[in-house]
Amino acid sequence: MLNRLLDNHFKLAEHDTNVRTEVIAGITTFLTMAYIIFVNPSILSQTGMDYGAVFVATCLAAAIGCLIMGLWANYPVALAPGMGLNAFFTYGVVMGMGYSWEAALGAVFFSGLIFFLLSIFKIREWIINSIPQSLRLGIAAGIGLFLAMIALQNAGIVIDNPATLVSLGSLTEPAAIYTLVGFFAISALAYLRVTGAVMIGILAVTLVATLLGHNEYGGILSMPPSIAPTFMALDLAGALDLAMLSVIFAFLFVDLFDTSGTLIGVAHRGGLLDKDGKLPRLKNALMADSTASMAGSLLGTSTTTSYIESASGIASGGRTGLTAVVVAILFLISLFFSPLAGSIPVFATAGALLYVAVLMAGSLAHANWDDVTDAAPVLIAALAMPLTFSIAEGIALGFISYAAIKTLSGRFSDLNPAVVVLAIVFVLKFVFLD
């Protein structure tokens, strides 16, 4: 009876799959992305947010996103608070710009709401087609370099220097050693195609550090901590500050392209595109993503987005939303592992951040380096993010440089109204708001 119900809802037979395959695919996807359970609270708690509440919000936001994606859009795509966006939330908006974490949550909510409206009115296609490929590549790589800078700083490998701004820290300190060992191990495991390489690396570093007395053991299982400290704590009025518009745009922009790229890439790998190369029910999938972001901001976490790690589940045979539902169930079970999450030291997640940075920086390989009018904006956007410690500033400088270089080169045909308008808006922001 259950198998029949699942088959009728998820169209298992139509997609040439079965319950067993979908469950295995869901477990595989979860193992490859479960590191976010440890990393997200570690990053967001630096804003003053309660660690336990963020842990619960992370699990719940991921579960809600996966359930909506699975039950409504029927795609084997898992969601969770996104890497890069959580770093921008903490280091850029709160610690960099001085806004409260409540106002930052408000910005996440508004970005999700705008994303939702764009999906309803089908404006998303126009926006995506308007943004040059070179800028998308530069932004993706920049986020990767931004994560790398954060990881190296957290590990004490890169430190501040009044003469040179930054310099090399001590590589003999435990934090630096554990970070590098973790990064080396995760990279090797990933190369060997070991499922859950990132999570294995985090847990292994934590275990070794605990045994050697460099970390405190807090236990494994307990009832979930209270979500009260972050639940419905967002400050919507604070997020409407004029200077926050660029922050909302940054959250929206990164989520929009990250989600679209992930959905198309994962669907292509799983043979889920139609005969015209388009993704059926794309509107449902995008609305699932944007709804999850709004729900996450209400619970107390940064932007929730689709995970490219979903490709691991598809490689294991996942073809329907049942895969995503299995991931959601596993995130809910993870709620009872809060002591373990609280035992994860910063240097254990730093190695994972560094590995994720490698993956994201790989987009630079696809840039057109033979055309300097394309290559220069890519480099500007990519370098500006880690050097200004802000994703928003990197996006702004990327648009301005693209529009300026194309205009001065006489390449007017490469420009479109959206790019020109955004470049002008960013110039005005720097002139009047900075």
C-alpha cells in the first residue's frame, strides 16, 4: 500500500526508479551535505546568535526546504542554509557593516520574498539572461575565495599585519595544524570518491583533537535545544534601511544564480530535462527555494538554497522528490545530535570551508581569459570579495567594471539595460552611501 502511494505521488515507475533506490540516494545526498549542521551554527553564532538555536534552525530550514522541493516540485534536490551566504551574513553584514543579526535576518526574508515574486511572475528568466556569464563566474569564484580567507583566518594561518595588511601566522599552532590536516584529508577522500568526505573530515579532526586534549567533548545525543532565542527574531524595519538594499540584492542575486545553476546542472546529470533542454516544473522548484529562505529567516538562519551536493544522490539513482523527502527526514533526526554539533571546534570546520572554497573557485577555469573585457571584470569581482571582506562589494565592483570596460572598448552590444542600470545604481551607492 505504502509503495503504491509513493509511486502514485512521486511517479517512481515513470522515472524508472523505486523506493529502495530513492532512499539510498537520499542517504547519500545527506551524507555529502550534513557538514552544514556543524558549519552553519559555527559561523552564525559569531554574530551573537545562540548556537543551539541556530543548530535547530539549520536542521528545520533544511527539512522544510527539502520537503517542499520533494513533495511539491518532485525533484531529488536537497536544500539547506547556503555556504558563502552564511559567511556574508556574519562577516559582511553583521561584523563588517555593523548591522544587528536581527536586521540581517530581515534582509534574508526580503530577499526570499523578492525571489518568490520573481518566480511567480516569471521575471527570473529575464534577469538571468541579462547577467553576463563572465560576471556569474567571477561572483562564484569570489565567494569561494571569500570562504578561503575566512577559513585561513579562523585557523590563524592568515593574520593581520599593520605593514602588509595580512601575513602568515604560525603553522605550528594546533588550530593551524588541524585545519590543514582536515583540508588535506577531505581533499584526498573527495578525490577517492568517498561518500561524506567533508563530514568524515570534520568528525575525524574533532575526534583526534578531543583525544589529544585540544577540544572538549560535549556528548552525542540529547533533546533538541530551544529555538526561542532566534525564532521570529528578525527585524524587518531594520532591514529596510537604505544602505541595506545592496545587502538584500546580494542575498537575492547569489541565491538566484546559485539555485538556477544547481537545478539545471543537477537535472542535466539526472536526465530530468525535457526534449527542449528545459526543466519541467522549474517555477515550483524556484518557489520551493524562495519559500525555504523565508521560512529559514523566521526560524533564525541565513539564506536557504539548493545544494549542488544533490548530484551525489542523483549519481546513486535518485530521480524523484522522494530522495529530497528522505534528506528532510534525516535532517529532522539530526536535531537530536546537538551535543555533537556543539563539540565541533572552529578549526575542524575551517578545513571544510577551505575545501568548499576550492570547489567554488573552480568556476574561474570557465572564464574567457582571451578577451580582456570579459576577464578583467571576472578578476575584479573575484578578488574584491575576499579583499573587501564583502560579497556585496564584490558584486558591485564586478558590475561597474564590466559596464565601464565594455563601454570604453566600444563593445556596446555586450551591454544590456539591466547591467547598465545596476552599474549606475552601484556607482550612486558608493558616491552617496559609503
